[in-house]
Amino acid sequence: MTDEHGAWKTFGERTVYDNRWVRLGLTDVQAPNGERWEYHVVHLARIAIALIVDDQDRVLMLWRYRFATDQWGYELLGGLVEDGEEPEKTAAREAAEESGYRPIGEPEHLISFQPLPGQVTAPVDVYLWRGAEHIGDPTDTEEVGRLEWVPLTRILELAQRQEILGSGALVPLLYYIASRGPASAGGQDQPTETT
């Protein structure tokens, strides 16, 4: 079996709708079984997210409401990468604007992923900081909610209760916890070096 086994062929895409945040395209595709049709693909802008963990093993999160899913829950801080801006700079800027906390030190690239690759392009880059300084009130009045330093030991419970909203929070948090070792969800292990 080769890497190409099961690959789809594309023959171009036409845009149906386009603005700064989302582009909807119809892509001319051919499935591995030979069938060919136009497939809807949603293209979202690149997102950069800040995972800020303090020396007490707590993560800075925003408890907020999302109208599209009619849910309250926790999210990490982050937003759209502006043209010409490096993703780690976006993550730091968005964290400060949304929380009033500026990440301290050099970020560590934690993980990048595509949350729904079957029909959506939505690149997400996550950066880790191990501390932040309070610089004032949040300046982004759209992204309002309750700021909270949430203990990492609560993440699995919150995820099970569906109180962590979206893959932009779930993937980084679960990846970070898993990278620390098997007992870290209970708060016993210290972070281990990864290469």
C-alpha cells in the first residue's frame, strides 16, 4: 500500500462566498471510487492561541458565552492572525487584549492542527508561556467573560462536562497534560522535556 492509496483528486475550486473571516468554496473533486462532484469546503483564517500556565499549575482561561452553539464554557485566549503578523505575536497580543495579562518570556510552540480536515481548513497554532504579568483591564470589549486561573487538575472534569469550548481549547490542554506524563492530570508530575 502506498501513501497515495485512497487519495482524492482535485480539479480546482470556485468561491461561493468570501470575506475576512470565512470563504466558502465548491471544490471539483474525484473520490477514490472514481465518482466526481463539487464538494463544499469552508476556509477559515489562521488562529493563534496562547496557553499560559503559572507556577501553581493553573491555566489562564476565559469563561464566556458562544451564541452559535448556545453554550457557556472555558476558552483559551487567542484570535485571528493578522496579515504580516507572526502567529506567536498574535497569541501574545490577543492574550493581553482579552485578559489584561501579557505573557512573559519566549513562547514555546506547543502544537499546530486542523480541527475539521474533512470539510474545513482552519489552521490553529498554539504557543505556551509559563507565566504572565497583569498590565491592566482587557481592551477587547467583544471578547468579554470571567477570567480565571483554572487548575490543570480540573481540565479532564471540565472537558467531560462539556465546559471547555471547542478544539482550540481542548486540543492544546489535553496535549499539554498528556505531554507531562501519565499522572499529570492528577497534578503529581512535573513537566518533562520533549523534543
